[in-house]
Amino acid sequence: EILTVTGVQTCALPIYQVIEELDVVVAWSIEHERPAGLFAAMYRQVTLRVREGILNGDFDDGPRMDRFDTVFASRYLEALKQHGSGVRCSGAWRVAFDAPVRVRPMQHLLLGMGAHIGLDLPIAAAQVGGQDTEALGRDFERINEILFSLIDGMQDVLDAHSPWMAGLDILGGRVDEWVAAKALQRMRIRAWKRAVDLSRLQGGGLRAARRMLDLQVAGTGRLIRRPIPGLPRLPMQQPNLRALIAELDQVALRL
């Protein structure tokens, strides 16, 4: 089924306009009960914290971070618009957008993070940084800190809507949060290395490297979309997507 979200603009946007565009996606997803809103809600929370950091002077270069976050977000919004219009978007995002509703909420989130961190992040960092991409390094790390600060709140919301997730949390204690943080850290370390590599390429070499990266990330996404290995496919009550998306969209406000 084609995902159609009206009202999404895709030009380069200041960060406050990016948040407004994410508001549209989240509201549409809640209204139509679509899992696309899971990632959009989580991503909006991260963007709210980035905007707060820019206003507070937490980054080495606030205007550069505004440009970076805007270019980064616009890639996701462009892919969303393309998919909703029936235009072929990147392979990584097609895998995420085409995931069936029955896929677990955590898998939907991982698919969105995989496409955005694995593909969009290195491309955006290389584009904004150019030949001086490595100068972004310290501010890039501050984004990691923001992401890690939201993990517990996101998991609390998922636990409340999924007995399966809550059971894992009880059994695992703090281990699962540690694993999630480590996995996210590895994803971003890999994305940073790819950004530095892309910044050294031009023309046909750059286009070929981007295509290869898209193929790799899409392949990982197909693995994420499969049933989780070792877990029986037991009957599972589908979560209330409206409530789950709405609660994920409030996590940053509780910190």
C-alpha cells in the first residue's frame, strides 16, 4: 500500500520548519493508524533536543548544525514524499516504508533508524562538511549523547504497549538498554566513517559509492524486517498505534 502524507514539503528547511513537517507526519500517522509514525515521532523528539542544543549554544557551530540537521531531515522527508507519490525512493527507505503493519513496533523503529543513520546521515554529513567534514566530529558526538538520553524513555513507552517487550525488559534488567545504546553507537561510528570516505569523492565515484551504500543498508533492512531469530511466532495482540505514536512523541518533554 502506498503511503500518502499530504502537506510534507521537501526543500531545505531551517530546523524549526523541519519540526513542523515532522508534526504533519506524526499527526497523519496517528489519524490513519500507520506505523510510519513510530519513527517520525522518535525522530521528532531527537530534533527537538537538537534545536534546544542549538539555542543553548551546546554545539561548536550552531548555524552549521542547523544546516546539517536540515539537510539530514530533508532526505527522510523527500523519501517519504516520493514514496507517497509513487515515485521510486532509495532502496533503504523502500524497505522501511513497505514493512507490513504486523511487523513489531521495535522493528519499524529499527528500519527507520537503519535507513536514516546508515544512508542519510553519512550523505548529509559529507554534503554539509565538504572537504572539512572531519570538523563536524565533536558536534556529531553530541548528537550521540542526545540519542542515548532518549533510549530509556522510548523503551518505557514500548514496554507499556507490548507485554513481549516488557517481559524482555524484566528479564534483561539494564542489559537491553546497554545493548541498544551500543548498537546505536556502532551504527553512528560506521556512518561517520562512511561520511569521511564520501567527502573525499566526487562525480561518478561519489554517485557509485552512494548507490553501493544504499544497497548495503537496504540489505540490512530486509534482515531486520524478518521474524526475530529464535523467537516463536506466537499470536500477538497488535498495539494501539495511535496511542503508541502519541506517547513516543512526548518522550523529550518528560526529560
